[in-house]
Amino acid sequence: MKSSKEIIDKEALAKRRAKSDKEDNFLQKLAIQDIKDRLHIIKKRFEKILIISGHLYPWRNTFHNADVISDEELLRFSNKNYDLVIHGMSLHYSNDPVGQLIQCKSVMEKGGLFLSNFLGGQTLHELRDSITTSELELTGGISPRVLPMIDIRDAGAFLMRSGFALPVADSTVHKVSYKNPIDLLYDLRRMGETNVQTDRLKKFSHRKLFSLMSDKYVSDQNSNKKEIEATFELITLTGWAPSGDQPKPLKPGSASIRLADALNVTEEKLKD
């Protein structure tokens, strides 16, 4: 039985993921490369790695020595004391993202690294805008058609609430070209990234809606190009399992020099 608070229909999500292309999924490739780049910068050898994802094959095929498990709401850990935990490109499909992060932290050793990436709030804003205005024009109302994504500020707050030390949230925006909006929809379906909101419209939509959406999408781009662009925002969270030897943020007012002196500028007092 589904809770009234659940946004994501997990049963529908599982079915669509099962039909997705396991070999050629550019979003998973993008997420994996993002993680690899960050690990290269950190330059630390991790011995015990856990990966949580909704697309197990590409992650397992990349991180051969890692434990890879499915992103169920109640994670099924087979081990603990991991020094690296990766939540790979699936947090945007969680009904309880903070709960996911807390569960991850519970199986980490002190000082272990946590990395998570997922689709952020700017993702598919062009599609969301064009299909919303089209549906309003045709029916006088709107239905949930594009998944609401996590905003970067909320993402950072989730990380802090989960109890990770030195939390950081950052974002990169990727523009992907398609021949037309319908090709974009086909690609989303192929990757298992279509609408699985619990309160989504479950009957087939009229062709007129997609025709009008396509026209609006193209006209809104206001471009002479023969292709359209779709936005995918990748948010990445970085945090560390708390340990006693981690650096602590300084208390307000504890700086040894004034900011004005450090910047070599004249300090001006604000008027009351």
C-alpha cells in the first residue's frame, strides 16, 4: 500500500528501468564520469566501496570491486564500514532523500567519503514549460507530467540534515541537442527517465498535445538551429562521515585578521 506522501510510483519506475537501454545511457555515463573525475582529484585509495543506483549494470561494469545495490527506499546492505559510498544518479527518484543519505552514513567508517549525483531542478525546464502551456491551452488545466527535481539549496540542506561533515553541494548544467522534442521524449523513455509520479495521468494523451508542445518547444528556443536543446542539471553532493580528526569551521569572530586587511581595502561602517 502506497503512502499518501509518496511522490514516486516505485513499481512503475522498476518496470521502466527494466526496459531501459543498459548499454547506452548517456545520463548514467555522465554521472559515472563525474564521480571518476572527483575521485581522481581526491587521490586517495579506497578499499571498501559501496554503490547505490537504480541502474546497476553501468556502475558494476565500471567499479569492479565495489558492492553495488539497488536504490530501494529501505536499502539492503550486505556489509558495513565502507570508506567510500556512492549514491549514483538516482536520488531524484527517492520518496525520502534524507532517509537515503542517513542510511548511507550508517554503514560508513569514520572519515569515509560520501558522493551522490542526481538530476537537479533545472533539468528539462524547456519540456516542462512547453508541455504545461500546451496542456493549459488545450484543456484549461494541467497534470503532473515532468518529475519535480531537487533544488541545489534543498540538496545541500539534505546533506547537512543527514549529519555529514564538511558538506558541499555543487551543480553543472549540460545542454544536449536533439532533432526535435519527440526525439527527446523517446530518449528519456529509452533511458528509463520518463514520468513515474504517483498522481500522473494514466491514460493516453491526445496527439494534439504533443504536436502543440513540440511547436512551442521549438518556438521558445528562438533559434535558427535545426536542432533543439534540452537541459540536464547534474547536482553532486560531497560529505564525510564524521571523525575526530576532521577540520572544524571557525567560530564567528575568531579570525586573527580583518577581512578588509586581507583584501587590502578600506573598511567603511554601514550607516544606521
